Amino acid sequence: MTTDPPAPPAPPAPSGTPAPASSSDAPDRSSAPGSSAPGALNLALLRDRNDAAVLRAVRAAGDGTSRVELAVRTGLTAQAISKITARLLADGLLTEAGRSHVAGRSGKPRTLLRLVPDARSALGAEIGRRELQLLRTDLTGAVVARARTPIDPDGEPGPILDRLAAMVRELTADTADTAATAATPGTGGGRVLGLGLACPGPLDTRDGILHQVTGMPRWHGLHLREAVQDRTGLPVLVEKNTTAGVLSRPGSDHRAFVYLGDGVGAGLVLGGRVQRGARTNAGEFGHQCLAPDGPPCACGARGCLEALCLAALRTGRTDRAAAALALGVANLVRLLDVEEVVLGGATLLADPEPYEAAIREALAARLPDPHWQHVTLTRATALAVPQGAAALALSRLFG
């Protein structure tokens, strides 16, 4: 295993359209131990949503914001803001950061509130077909520690997950972030919010079960979330690698994250919402058929985009891989009318120019009106997938 220096900060990821905050905060008694009446549970849920709304607003403000500004941004009453911020200050999630005068107004300066980045941490893991990597982020999404190790895709999953659990212990040891002190949102105890886990699909994220992962035959039917929770004692949220990638940073409300690494896939945001499909398995972009008589694919079909790309790369024909990927992207744009395509994956990012050129050429040639249907191409960072996975864990606090 190698340990890398911290990567540059990444903006926290959106998790879809947030629920609106209520204009009144729930009374503290609603979450008292042993309170199980439906009304009490609803009040506790309301309080968590309001806390999350305030935390999101403070995080978005960056250098600090006042209680008055928080009331405007969240739609909560001044009384609710006072109660919520007092609670978050006591939990160590917020800190007072000086005072500020409002331009053009006289009177008492307002106290600014800021997020405390290291008050909690989140873990994000990516299980690839050749490598396992894990990172720890602070509350802003900045990477503070990272580790990785090669894996054998033909091996049994148990030893790989055992190694992941050991890496979790190693990356959290210096902060006393142990499984026994996993953080519960809305409380002051514990420092690790949870572990977000991204892996290739097909994956049912509701049950945390893998289905026929191409190139990883022994993982079929694995209850991944349960297996990792048992090993780490942390709350675990699972997601397809490409969906994690599209969550790794804010962007257009109509965008796709296109991945070319040890496989080919896509993550989708349409209308500002992450698209997971009826079985939470949307984005099997690499298995669209481009050549019915083409090379066999690991999925059992022939001529899949993934099979064409990987076959071309094995023979050193980056140009052919780029042309195939470009055709797939053009099909995606015409089908879903996305306006931003984010390119990621280790293989693509190692030599991005041929892929970007081929995609631009394909879009210009295949879109009826490329000026009206303008598509922005951007590049993801090398850590987009595990950072998106960590954002899943951060969502336990920020909603």
C-alpha cells in the first residue's frame, strides 16, 4: 500500500434537490431517548433537516455568515436559527469567527459563523477492478489523507474487504476516529460520519447487492454494504462508481460523467437530480451496442462500447478507443440532451486530448444544430470517484 500526500480540496457534492427547510425548529425534547411516538419522530426528523439546511448555508458562505443572513437563506425564523446555531456551536460543528458591519447600516455588528472543517470527517472508497483506494475528507470535502493498494479482480472479495477495513483503521487512527465512535448526525459524539463506497455495477444501491459485475465474477450476489458495515462498524452508503463521479462536484443541472478506466460507464444528473433508474442501475453506458458483430464483451454480448474501447487500447490504438467513446457520447447527448459532459477515469485522464478532440468532432458532426445544442466538455480530477463516495457520507450531515 502507498500513502499519498493530501489532494487539492474538492467542492462538496450535491445529492439531488434538497428538501426545503421548515420555518420552525423542533423542540429539543423531540429527540430525547425513549421518545418513539410518531409526532416525536417527525419532530426529530424536522430538526435534523433544519440543522442540515443551516449547515449547508454556512458551508456555502465560506468565510462566514451571520444569523440574520442564515434566516434569509434558509427561510427559517430568527428564533429557530438561534436554537439551531446554539446546538451546532455546542456540537463543535460551527465556530464564531469575528464580527462584521453591514455596509450602509449603523448599529451593532453581526457575529459571523463558520464551519469547523475538522469537526467531523468522512471516508470515501473506490473498489476498482485493479485497485482499491480510500480517502478521508473534512467537512468541506478537502482530502486530508489517502491510501491505495492493488487488488486481484479474480480473487475472493472477503480478503479485499478485510484490507479495506484495515485501511479504514489506518486512515482514522490519528484522529481517534474508530468504529466505536462513529458520528451520529445532530449529536456531539463521534467524528466519522460514515463510509461512502463506490464500485462498478450492476449494483442495487437500495439493498447494497452487486449483480454480475463485468470482470469481477466472484462478486456476483455479494451483499456489499452489509459486508463492509460488519467489518468496519461504520454506516456505509454504496453507489456505482460513475454515479459517485457525477456527485463529486457541482455542475450543470443536465450533465453526464463519462468514465474510461478499467471499464466504461456514465453517471447522470438530469433536471438537477441524480438519475439512478428503476433498479438504481442507470448509467450502463459502456454496454450500448455499437457494432453487433464486434468483439465479445465481458457482459456476454458483442460489440459493446466498453469492449470496443478496451480492445483498441490493448493494441495501442488510442485513436480507435477515442472514436468509439466519442460515438457513444454523441448518442448520449442526443438521447438525453445534456449540456455538460465531465470526462474522468484513469485511462482517459492519462491522455485526455485525443478523447476530447474526437468527442468535439463527433458532436459537431452528429448534432443537428451544434451551436444551439452546445455541450461543454470538462475534466474530472483523478479522485472524482472516491471524493463522490465521501460526499455520500457527508450527506448524512448536510442532507
